[in-house]
Amino acid sequence: MMQFIDLAAQQRRIRDKILANIEKTLDHCQFILGPEVGQLEHRLAEFVGARHAVSCSSGTDALLMALMAHGIGPGDAVVTTPFTFIATAEVVSLLGATPVFVDIEPETFAIDPNRLEQVVLSLARPDRAKHPLPRLPAGHPSPPLKPRALIAVDMFGIPADYARIEPICEANGLILIEDAAQSFGAESHGRKAGAFGDVACTSFFPSKPLGGYGDGGMCFTDNAQVAEVLHSVKVHGQGATRYEHVRLGLNGRLDTLQAAVLLAKMDIFSEELELRQTVAERYAELLEPVPGIRTPVVPRGMKSAWAQYSLVAESAAHRTRLLERLKRSGIPTVVYYPIPLHLQKAFSTLGYRKGDFPVCEDISERIFSLPMHPYLSFEEQHAVAAALMI
Ligand SMILES: *Cc1c(COP(=O)(O)O)cnc(C)c1O
């Protein structure tokens, strides 16, 4: 049976190394913030080209910590995309701030920079005719919400358009957060994913490009002060000494055992990125003759981390037919994401409606992802293409 993401194939390559690293941790018994945690932070900061890396317990906590470190809370608007995993906007609402969604670009599935200036203007003078804003129930801080931050998501491994997003954030005083949960290892114009924005956040969920054997995450920043606050937030708002607390924080640490596993995986990570690129190129060739599907578009100057290989069908009905064919051939698929965030029940209090973000809504009805991992064979990919051709 073909795997959607084959973690076992990777483990066969590096199992000895992983076991050796775990054994080292068992020997020193420093399970909380042991030496491997600092080693991993150092190594990933260097890889990304960021001055500081602060590890944490998940990609979700990385995003939460980034917002907490900037004091985001009630009355604040955080601009983001409705086409992402729930965590991106969930953390905004958990802090009492308000997610303000902006539609996506149809090709990269990332937030559309063309719409950003308008949303900031619309927030200053609430104008729903120009941009769909949350319809907040009575009792909420009365508008205008203060635009404070923007979370851009590098969807499926392709960096968002930071060349255009960064100046807009700068001009409008918005804190920029890069959600690099899917893009660790990607590049844009010579800069690595994880190096954009005031803080970048990534995830080590097992199926992400750099995945651990459990939950984990990391924040990256060039700002020493922000890094210090992130370190504090991650450990209950700790001050200069252990039982001094200067702010409210989290129990947000990365386990030493996860750091030990991730260090072993980093040894082959660059090679795995190249293997993913080869797999993606093979898909592009094999799928060329398949009528009516759109293969991924990586903009010039960018390299995807290929967290996912996502196709867009001609229509919702066409997707249904393709998914059925793949299933009959024993090929696993996933739909990321079938329900845009603005239409999720969890965000119903924001009062968004169907039709507010038409590009995102249309894509969510037509998109689906194929098996993608560094160890996918030509034969397997050929079988995928053949199933789509029937
Ligand atoms: C996976 C993911 C997260 C959350 O990461 P966890 O480690 O699972 O908490 C956040 N944003 C995006 C875009 C993701 O894909």
C-alpha cells in the first residue's frame, strides 16, 4: 500500500542515529531543556540564517508565543489567510484578538498582497463594501479594530510573497509573522523560509518537512529582545530567576527527546529536500498529459519545501471523480483544506459568510493532495499518474 507520507522509509535510513541520540538523552536524564534543545536551536538558526531560534512544544505554540511576545490582545486585528490550518487563526482568537481574513492568490494559495492595503484602510474606517470585515456581535470592542499584525502562511511549502508583503507591513506598522509550519527548508530569492517577518514560526509535527516523533515547534527572529521575551513566554513568563515571573506565559518547552530525534533528522534534511524536488519534477512530467488538472506553480526565484503536492481539479465534481479513481487504485489522498477558516463553526462569532472570500472558497472545492515524500519511487508516481489518466 502506497504511503501518503512514508515516515518508516526515512526511519530505516537513520534509525541507528536516532537510537544513539535517544540513548544519550537517557544517559544524561536532562529531559527538560537538556543540551540537545540548545544544540537544535543553534543548528536551525544557522540553517535558516536567523540570529535567534527559540524552540517550543508545537507550531501552534510558536504562533501563540509570537503574538504574546508582541502583546496582541482584545481590540487588535490580526490579518491572515482563510486558507490554512486552523492553528494560524486559532491563536489570534485565543488571545482575544480578532482574525481579519484576506483572500488568497489562486496559484500559490497564499495571502493576496494586492488586497492588503485595502484591508488596512477598511479597518481604519469600517467599510464592508471594500473588504469583508468580521461582523462582531454586540459587546465586542467596538470597531475600529486596531490593525496590529499580519500572519502570512507559506502554503504547502511555497513562501508567501514577502517582497510585496514586507513593505506593506512596514508602511502600516504591522508586525509580520511568517507561518513557516509547512515551508521549513524552502527558499525565496536566496532567503530561507523561517527568515521572514519579525518572527517566523515552524512546526515539527511528524508529517511536516522536518518532522519529529511527536509535537514540536520553533520561533526564529533577528531581534534579541523579542527572542528573550519568547524564551520567557515559553517558560511561564520566567524572569531572571526560576520562580520570578514577569509576565504570563505557557508551559511551551520542546522535549529534549524530540530535539535529539530532530538533530538526527537534520543530518539528512538537505538531501531530503533535493529528493522532494526530484519527486515534484517527476510528478510535473508524469501529470502533464492528464487533462483538466493544474499542477503546483512555484514562482520564479523560489524553492518549495514540498510539504504537499497539491492539484486543482476543474470543478468540485471533477475532484470527486479523481479522488474516487485514486482510491480505487489504492492511492491515498488528502484534501487540504475542505472548509475555509471563515466558514468554520469555531469562527462563526466572526460573522463571515459564504461569498466573502471567493478565491479561497473555490480552491477549497477543487484542491487535493497526492502522496509526497522524499522516498516516493518512480513506479509509485507512475501508478498515481496512471490512475488519474483512466
Ligand atoms: C501544522 C501547521 C500549524 C501547527 O503546527 P502544530 O505543530 O501542529 O501545532 C500551523 N500552521 C500551519 C500552516 C500548519 O500547517
